[in-house]
Amino acid sequence: MAGDAEPHGGGMTAFDELGGEAKLRALVDDFVDRCFDDLMIGFFFARANRERTKRLEYQHAAHFLGADVAYEGRPIRAAHAKHRIMGGQFARRMTLLRETFEDHQVPLSIREAWLENQESLRAEVTAYDGSRCD
């Protein structure tokens, strides 16, 4: 997957540095709950299965962070194509992710790499190259 996190010294991956499966699952579960329950973007998840979303979000994040985990979801563009996700809504998801990182005390280097990876997917999610909100 493009933008995968580089292994850290001694063969340790960002996944390991974060705390492994239990830590990532807790973080992803919290993040997905925030997205589903959010007043600004929660409506996008009205028909989504929360547990399936958590599973796929975990797979996507774990793979990015260097774990030997395959992402079994559809390509990002295909998964989001039926939604008209605008730049502000994408930005709201990024805010929720930042808040989740803070609450779970994610190391700064992992936060920055993960956020950069998510930002690189903007055009796949929003389908609007000019959707950045400055």
C-alpha cells in the first residue's frame, strides 16, 4: 500500500511502537465510534455496520503501520464513491482522528505519518482534487 510506515530501528515497526494489536484496536474502535456518533459526519455511517467498519479500519491502519495484516476492504475510491464527501467533512474526520491520537497518547512520529497517509487519500475519498479546506 502506498505510503506504508517505514520500520523503526532494530526491525521494530510503527505498529510495534504504537503498542501492537490491542493498542491499535482500542484506538480504532474509539475513532470509529467517534465518526459514527459525530453530528457532522455520522450520517455517512447510518447504513454502515459499525463492527465491519472497525475491522476494515483496523486492517487498513495496521497494514500502513507495518503489521503483517492484509486490508480486505474495497479500494478506497470504490468504498467512498457513493458518498458525496466534501472537503469539510473530510477535515472533520481528520479532526476526530487527531483527537483520538491525543486521547490514546500516540507518539508524534506515528501521528504525523498516519495523518500524512490519510491526507494522501483525500482525492480517493472526496473525488474532488480541490477539496482541501485551508
